[in-house]
Amino acid sequence: MARIRNQEAYHDTRSKLLNVGMNLIRAGSYESVGINDVLRASGVPKGSFYHYFQSKEEFGLEVANHYHDQQLQTAKHVLQNSTQPPFERLITFFRLAYKDFEARGFSHGCLMCNLSTELADQTPAFRALLKKHWHALCTQIASCIKGMDKSELGLEHLSDAEAGDWLLNSWSGALTRMKAVGNGEPLRLFVKTTFNEVI
């Protein structure tokens, strides 16, 4: 029984560190967040970090995986929802993402966007992982698009995969602009342009 409790405590603390790291990096940057910042914000004793992660880079990669797992779970739940038409699923997916950024005061960017901009061109491990994550998310969007008439999006000249890439590329660009202007207008413009809907 003690072994099980120890495993649970280890998992809980590790998850806490990942959640705190995710929020700190989203609010700032990978480079600006130090290990002591994570320990202080999580309430984990100093010196304990290396019990869970071998290095800051490993921690950053695991934070990226942690964020991606949550994002992909939401994407699958929404985009594979057969009770809604595919067009409505796409709107719902981006509307939910908008609400998340709105709840954060449009001050926390997308972790994947932030890490891609900051690290992908200089750190091979991050580049490989982020490429894999972007592809997985694009695949979910493309699978949803496969079941609809792409002319509803004005993307009938593209393949399903290209249409998924285009939507995610455009949304990611809007997220970058969001951080620059400090409000949700770029995201609202994306939704209005793509889906003819005002949020």
C-alpha cells in the first residue's frame, strides 16, 4: 500500500510541476522561466526538481507534451462529435479556444505557438516534438473537414490536409497578433472571416 501511495504522490507532484510550468511559460517564455520559479509557484521544496526531471530541457519537452495531450483530447472530443455537422464542430472547436484565451485576458499565448517561435529553429529536440504535435492537431482538423463540403469554408481548391493546415496556420497567426495587441480582435476576425460568425 505504501508503494502505491508513493507512486500517487510522485505522479501528483510531477503533474503539479508540469501544470505550473505550462502556465508560467504561456505567460512568459521558456527562457524567462527558471527552475526556482516553477518550484516556488508549485510549493515543491527546492532541490526536488531533479527527482522528477533530469534537466530544464527535459522539463520543457514534458510541458509541451502535457499541453499537447490536453489540447488533443479537447480536439478529439469536439471534432469527432458525430452529433454535430462537421462545420459546427469546427466552429465549436475554435470558439472554445477563444473562450480559453479570453478567460486568460488574452495575455497567455498558445504554448505550441510560443515554443515554436522561441525554440524550434534552434533546438532540434523541440523542433521534432513540436512538428509531431502540430501534425497530430492538423490531422484531427483535416479528419473533420473530410466529412464536409469545403466550399463552406471557401477552401474547395485544397485537399483536406491542406485545408486543416491552412486553418491552423491562420489561427496561429491570429494568436501571435493577439499577444501583440493584447486583445481578442485578431481571433474574432479569424472566426468572422472563416465561419461568418461573430463572437
